[in-house]
Amino acid sequence: MNKWKKTILAAVAVLLWIGLWELAAYRLNKPVLLPYPAAVFRTLLKMLRDKAFLEVIWGSFRHVTAGFLIALAAGLVLAVISSMSEVIEILLMPGVKLVKTVPVVSFIILLLFFVKPEKIGLVISLLMVFPVVYENVRKGIGGTDIRLKEAAQVFRIPFFKRLCHMIIPAMIPYTTAACSAGLSLCWKAGIAAELIAQSPKSIGHELYYSKLYVDAEGVFAWTIIIIAVSVLFEKVFLVLFRLLTVSFSNPTLWKHHGRLLRFVLWGSTAEKKAEAEKASDGKNATEDETAKPAAEAAEAGTGVLSAQAEDLPKTVRVAGEPVCELSHVDKYYDGRTVLSDISMKLMPGTVTILLGPSGIGKTTLLRILLGLTEPDQGSVTKADGTVIAAVFQENRLFEQLSASKNVRIVPNAPDRADAEELLRRAGITEAEGKPVSAFSGGMKRRVAWCRALAVPSRMLLLDEPFTGLDEAKKDAMIRLLKERKSDNAIVIVTHNPSEIEEISKRFASVEIVRLG
């Protein structure tokens, strides 16, 4: 349903509820308990003309807003600190749980002994919003995709870039959801605190006296004002929040002013879905890669280096020092053997192709080479200063960034012109204004290739790198591989005989290693 239809339907719903209110007031016929809508709106108009009205609104607005903003800042800072330190997390836990579980009324009564009545709305708003922000932001930080974390580790992406392009984007949907929930909560709690404390020049104070003088029309009118101010403030705040964070969540929108305006005003459908899902459970999006070794273990037999098959290319030995050497490496999961007694030397200028049935441990072996998994037995020795690049089985791109920025995010990356030339040679053009989330699977795969090719590495690991590519694109990527990484120790996982044949034609030294 589009925005206009939703707006019209919302207007019809409001009119319907006003009609039901009118009918209920007519049937009850006791205006002192349930006034007619017309009488309430007349009282509301009278309030709006009162010179003291804006002063009352401002009194509540500044206290509730200040409480919300302090809670937002404190929640963000402490969530970041506690996510980095388990000690801080444990120290904060009792206080956060206490604030969440103690009834609002109890807090208000207790605080009246320590806080001036005019400040009670600020303190209560702060206390009610802080745990919402704190817990949601922690979920956002914890929800950072572990696959991206591993890619950032392999490519040695600096902390500031990880923060800007990985951690903050993961936090934004959670923080947006927390702000939306917190804004509604802080207005309800703040006004209730003002009412009980009889804070001067506040909405709560006026609501209290309307109730005291049995002014039902005044109670309804002030309730409408509270709802209107709360909804308006939430809308304005979320617009400003999206505008301030768009450089992290959707940076390519700066090149599309119309889409930027729509996003800032309304947000995206995907964003709203993410907010709802993440605020409800905050599940960590880490499932695939960490579960994969265990899945392999369930299927795996014993991994061994087999003799070269007759129909495979002949091995050409290369003299010199190995870039990386594995010696009698074993790996177990849940008591099952995934890799057993693996020994191999990866020489510069050679290509090693890993073969074997699914679940035999090929990805686990690559993870050991990447330093993402430790072997249970044996050793892995890398030459000093060995820099590794990789094309993972998944693309592991920063989906909100452009293709060029994904290539340039790695240390010692080429400049923008060189990155775009590399992308052009991979068949990706006119994509600067688009996030890679808008790309097809094949385009994303080539961006992942270009990122790996842009790294000045000594060892390159490719896990089924031709997935989603047609023959022409495969040929283009193999040519780029030969041109840019011929001096690397290259390890490729592939099952396709035509890919093996093409690689063997391009590279002088190709060794086939069969696991299983």
C-alpha cells in the first residue's frame, strides 16, 4: 500500500473513532464523565488562544526533551563501552534491570525527596528511556554480521572504517527503534511525573487541576495536546536522526536528492522492517560462517592429501621459500575429524586447487590459512610480512557502500580512478551512485573479486569464486587474476573442470590437492 492510500486510510480511521466517541457520549449523556467531541475541541481552541499556553507546553517540552537526549547520549556511550568490556557490562547490569523493573510511580515518589518538582519530568524521562536505548544499542553492536567482522580482520581494515561502515550501520536500525519507543515512553512517564509532583508551568500541572475541578473537557483537551506534541516531536526527531545518520546507513543517497528526501521523511520499508525485528529480539546475524565448520564436521571423513589424478594438470614445482606452510594439521569438531594430517607448502607464483566433496573440510582449511580458525594439532607458518586477500564463499561486502568504496576500503587500496578502472575491467560500470545492495549476485561477486585483487597481497585465497558468473565473466576474472596476482601463492576451491582447465592454461604452476 502506497503512502497516499495509507494517509487516506488513517484519516478515515480517525474520523471513525471520533464518530464512535460521539456515539458513546450521546448514549452515556453525562458530559461530566464523557464530554462530546465538539465541546472538547472548543476547549482546545480556547487553550490555544491563552497566552500562557506556549509557556506551559515549553515547560514540559524542555524537561522531557532534555531527559530523552541525556538518556540517548548516556545509553549510546555506555552501550559502546560495555560492549568492549565485560566488567563494565556486569557492573551496569543491576542498575539497568532495576530501572526497568521498578514501577514509574515508585520512582516518582522516591525522587520527590531528592529532586525539585520542576525537574521531576526530566529525571523520570531519562530513567525510562535509558534502558531502552542501552539494551537496543548493545543488541545492534552485538548484531554486527560476524562474516563482515571476519572479512575486516582478513583485509586488516582500520578500526575507524570498521566503526563507520560496519558497527554504526548495524547500530542505526536498533537505535531508531529505541528512539521511537523511547520518545513515546518518555512523554507518558514525564507527564505522569509532572502530574504527581505538580510541577509548575507544565502540562502535568494543568492536567492535575482539570481533574481536580472535574473539568472532563479540559482533561480530554490536554490529553489530545500530549498526543499531538508527542507524535510531532517523534516525527521531527526521526527526520533529523535519519538526516544525521544517512552518511552511515545509506551514503549513496546523497547522489539522489529525491530518494534522499523520501528516505529522510519516511524511512525505507526495509529500515522499518529491520527496526521491528531488531527491537523485538535483536538476534545476532552471525549464523552462517560460524556454523559452517560444525556442518562440515557432521559430514566429514578424514581429509588427506591424495595423489594427483591422471586427468588433472601436472604439478610444476617452484623453488624458493614458501609463503605459508602447513605441517601435520588436524581439526576436529564435536569429536569428529574434519582435517587429518594436512601438510602443504604454498609457494609464490603457484596456484593450488582444492578438490573434494561437500563437507570434506575445504572451507575449514581456508579458514585456518586465513587465521580465522586455529588447528587442533600441527602448525601453520607464514613468511614475515605476509599479507592475505580473499574472495569468500559469500561476498561479504559493505552493502550500503558503492562498488568503488568497497574496493577502496582496504588498506593501501588504489585511488578512486584506479578502483573504477579495475571495476570497469570486471564489467561493472555506471555504478558509483548505487549501493551494492542494489546489485545482482553476479555483480556483487565481481566486486568481491575486485576488492581482493586491489590488495597488495602475497597470498590469495578464493573459495568457489566463480559462483554466479557466466563463462565470459569467468574468463575476465581469470585474466585479471593472472595479471595482478601472478606472484601470489593462490589457493582456489572449485569443482568445475572447465574452470580448472582455464586456470591451468593461464598459470604455469598449478597443483591439485584432493581432500577426502
